[in-house]
Amino acid sequence: MSDFERLKVVTKYELLKQYRRRRFYGALAITVLAVVLTIGLYEGLDLPGSMGIPEQLMDQYGAEIFAIFVTSMSALAVLGAVFFAGDAIAGEFESKTGYLLFSNPVKRTTIVVGKYLACFIATATIIIVAFLMSAGALLVFYGTIPSGILGSLAIALMLGCCMISMAFAFSSVLKGGMGATIATLLAFMVVFTIVSTSLSYAGYDSWFMPDRAADTMAATYGVSFEQIMGGMIGGGQMSGMMQASQDPILGFLVLLEYAIVLFSVSIVLTKRREMI
């Protein structure tokens, strides 16, 4: 059996394991609920009007602004990727199942890649469901789907890759899956956010930070956050922060680089790690 055939077998069974877990259906249910609630609140409470978005802007970019609000909820699915990947490697060492798995004539690299593909497919399933729901709502309320939704989907999927790679990196070095999950969430939601915000307030564009790159999901629709908020926030430092990191292609490439580097690190560490 070739390495590619072994990879297909590993990916298949890891994916079946993901689909049989309650956490997958929990993440799917939370994402669907978040999208439905966002649609209901947006239309029911007239969020554009209550936020002071200019009517002229709504006439020109109504569908795009709706898409920005609704598709942003798919970020919950991306964070769900952490729960799929947190114990992917650490779990084999924590539960000692690695004695059986790693003793098979399958390279550790093949196992890690198969696990990664399975986690990504599970994550992509939830993200795509969220975007399909958003597209359906756009057709119902506006009769059109902005082309920017494809770029936003691409960045969301790449963000999923980045988060999985980060979780794999922590999972390959920490003893338990829960520790890897918490470390990934803290790194992305706390550490990176603090660094990015500090750099922005200091007058620097933190385009190279993954959280800022993820924000470009909303920049694919041709209307900036600054335009949406209008005169609510004003100028100064906050205005500069909103203008920074608005290039979707750059954001995609930044996330891609993080995903490749972190995944490579996880492979190297897993190959060197001993069963204790």
C-alpha cells in the first residue's frame, strides 16, 4: 500500500470519528443558531438604522452590508475548528492509543496529515453551511448575492486552516487535548488581540497578525467598516485602526503563511515526540 493510499485511509477514519462526535453537531447547531439570530435581529430591529448607517450607503451597498453582518457569524465555526483539532495529536499520547497507532507501518507524517485533512473537512462543512444560509437570506431579502461572498468564504476557510494548524502545534507539544484547546483559544483571542490592538494604538498597521488578517473577511464586499459606521466613531486612532489591514488578498496570504508554518512545526514535533 502506497503512502497516498494510507493517507486516504487515515483521513477517512479520522473524518468518520469527527462526524460521530457530539462536538461536531454542537458546533453546527451553535453556528446555525447564530446565523438565524443575526438575520432575525438585523431585519427585525433594523440594525442599520439603529446604528446610524447612512441611508445613501444602504441604498448602494444594502446587500453587502447585510452579508458582512451575517457571514461574520461563521467565525464561530472557525473557532469550532479548535475543538476538532485540540486533541488530534495530544489525545494519542494522553490516552496511550499512540502505542497502537504509531506502531503500525504508517509514517507519523501521514497520520498527522490525515488528521489535519479530517479536521479541515469537518470545519469546512460547518463554514459552508453558514455561508449557504447567508446566501439564501440574501436572495430572500435582496434578490442578489454579492460576489464578495466568495472571497469572504475563501478567507474563512483559510482562517480555519490557520486555527487547525495552531491547535496542532500546541497539541503536538502539550500533554493533554484540553490544554492544547485552551492554549489555542487564548493565543488567538487574547494574546494576538492584545498585540494587534497595542500596535494599532501605537500607529502601526498590524497586518501581519492573524486576527487582523481574519478581519479582512468583511473587506471583500467593497465597503469598509469605516463607511458602515459613518460618523459614529469619528477620526483619530480608531479611524486609523479601521482603515488598517483592509486588503483581502494580503489577509489570505498572511493566514496561509501561518497555517503552513504552524502545521510544519506540528509535524516536526510529532515525529520527535516519544510515547511516555
